[in-house]
Amino acid sequence: MTTAFLTHPVFLQHDMGSHHPERPARLDAVHRLLQAHGLLARVQAHEAPRVDRSDLLRVHDAAYLDQLGALAPREGYTFVDPDTAMNPHTLEAAERAAGAAVRAVDLVLGGEASNAFCCVRPPGHHAERDQAMGFCFYNNVACAAAHALATHGLDRIAILDFDVHHGNGTEDIFRDDPRVMFCSSFQYPFYPNTPIDHGHPRIISVPLPAGTRGMDFREAVGAAWFPALERFAPQMVFISAGFDAHHLDPMADLMLNERDYAWISEEIVRFAARHCSARIVSSLEGGYHLTALAESVAVHVSALLRG
């Protein structure tokens, strides 16, 4: 078995305007570098399917899903918040981004792949139960995690989010679910300015000040995440893989590089090998400097392949 790699051409058709940072060129850059490094020849390619409404309803309100459907434009753009727009292809792209993560769960838990990476857009971790925001419409990782719990009989799963922005949507959806541990690192104070939930036994937050460098990131995450994860002993790990804490990224002010992303990816792979038969589903979130994003995804996928 190997790493499943899920993507779809419609992800390149979702567009929020020529100057928007969350743009189709992001996936073009990733695909080109993975091809150049020979990584696409090593993964198990799958086309991302549309998500079932039943999977969306586990994490989103029905009225919200209906509202998004009604807002989807036939031409041009519809803005759902000042930073987040829909074009005629957005809804299908969002459905397939969530569908990729759900399908990845079935591939991994069905024994068809060791782990999976979902090379998707739009991202998902800011999407709350009833609100699109931060370039996100459906919470892709949340859909996948809820699917694993509901249909595969798991009792404990962990979601690890190293995007530079706090995954407020994922925290909102799973805060009160005792089966889910949510570990996140993020620049703080920064968008979306979520209050830090201190003292919650299953929400492990690592807020990082602007200017934080790689070794400080590694020390903070290593001290906070992994002891809590050891105690929780999840049966499966999900990753919200955002690469916008890279020092070249224009959207934030942390100072990581691809070696730091290799480190966190390898640490997660090692943890999953000890606790959950190496079962990991990772889904792309942020990352807006094209070269930094592509190189960071490459080391992440390489770590998954070695797992």
C-alpha cells in the first residue's frame, strides 16, 4: 500500500478574483513540483468525488447548506464574506474537496491505502456549522472525521492543524464531542481572532507570536501536542495541512520553512504508527507563496509516503 492522493480538475476552476491569494495557481504549483520530484508517480491517484449531503449534515446545518446552494452564481461572483467568494464552479469544488476527505477515510480504513493526502481547494478549517468564512465553505476535515466516527465505528480521533490561522470552524464543530481531540498551532493574535480555549482537556492550542521561528515552533508543539495525544491515544489522525506559516508567505508573520514542515509531518507519522496503525488523512488548507507552498507540500507528501 501507499499514500492515496485525491484531487480533481474542478479545483482549478474555483476562482475568487484575479488578485485573490487563494487562487488556482496554488494547485498548479503543487502538481508541477510533485511531478518534478517524482512523487506523483509514487502515490495512488484518485479522483475526488462529490460529498454526500448526509456527510455534510453531520457538521453543518441544513439551512446553511441550502443557503450556499441558493447563493451559487450562474456567472460572476457572489461574496459570502469580504474575503470569500463563489463563482459558478465553487460549489462543485467545495463538494469535491469535502468528498475527497471523506473518500480518503474509506480508502485508509478499508485497507486500500496506508494514508492519504487531499490536494484540494477551497480549504475548510474556518467553515463553522452555519457560516462560510476565511476562503472556506465546507469543513473538509470535519466532514471526514465525522464520517470516520459515524460509519467506521471509531471512538477516538485527533485533528492536528498547523495552518498559521486558527481552525475556528473545526473547534466550533467538535468542542463538545468527547471522541475528538483538536490540536492546533497558529499565529496569535491574528485572524480569525478566536478566543483561546484555555483548560479544555481536548483542545490543545499553541498560540505563537509573530516572528516565531522554527525551533520555537517545534519546541512548543512538541511539548503541548504529543503528551496530550499520547494520553488520548486516538485511533486515527486527521491533519489540516496549512503551509502559510512559512517565512515567505505573504499572509502571516511566522518564520517556518520546509524543514519545519518535514519535522511536524514526520512526528505525526511516527505518532500514528505507534497509536493507530499509521492511519492518517491529511487535507490541504492554506499556503499562498507558490514556491514555499509547493516545496512544503512535497516534504509533507514525502513523509506520508515513508509512513
